[in-house]
Amino acid sequence: MLKPFLLVLTLGGVAADLAVAAPAPVVRNFGLSEPQRRAIWTHTMRGQLSIAEQTQDEGLTRMLSAETKGEKRTAQSASLSCALMSRIDAQAARQPPLIDELHARIRRAYGLSQAALDGILREGEQKGWALPL
């Protein structure tokens, strides 16, 4: 009579062990700390903003002047940042040779792969890192 009871305890213990042993989600940090990834993101955004200014995207320049830096993010500033990032992405799409060269220089400077730089840029957008002004 005790054997079925022990079997249940054993199976329950195995299930608990499996639940505890489940791997945590992998965070892609590419061997860099968050401050290092933020520095790379800032460097890239400065370059992209410079390209936007050189190509005279006045709408982007107006949006940049409205972006706040160093203040707590509000719903309005987060929305503005999303709109600004969309505009920067659209500008980048219109200037692929300039953006490609910028990204290649940054990858060489920091020893990054294309996937690593793309991941860092995506992380900056998702986390709402402040844009460099």
C-alpha cells in the first residue's frame, strides 16, 4: 500500500525539480554591460541624427527640439520618442549608403557583429533610452 504513495511523492518531486531547473530567459547582452550598450546606442543615434540634419529633414529637426532629455518619461514624451524613432528609421531608409557606412564604422570601432548592433539598437528603442541631443 505504501508503494503507490511513494511513487506519487517521487513523481511529484521530479516535477518540482524540473520546474526549478527550467532555464531563465536569455538576455542578449553581447558580452557588454548595459552602460556599454547604451553608449553604443547613443553613438549610433548621434550619427543617425547628424545624417538627418545634413540631409535637411526639417520635420525631424523640429521633433528633436521638442524631445526632453534627462527628465522622467511621461506618456507624452514616450509617444514623442516613438514618433521620433519612427522618423529616424524612415530617414535611415532614405539614406541607406550613409547609414550603412555609419553602422559599419560603429561595428568596427566596437568590434560588433551586425546582429549585435541590431540587437543593441532594438534594445534602446524598446527600453526608451534617452536620445542624445
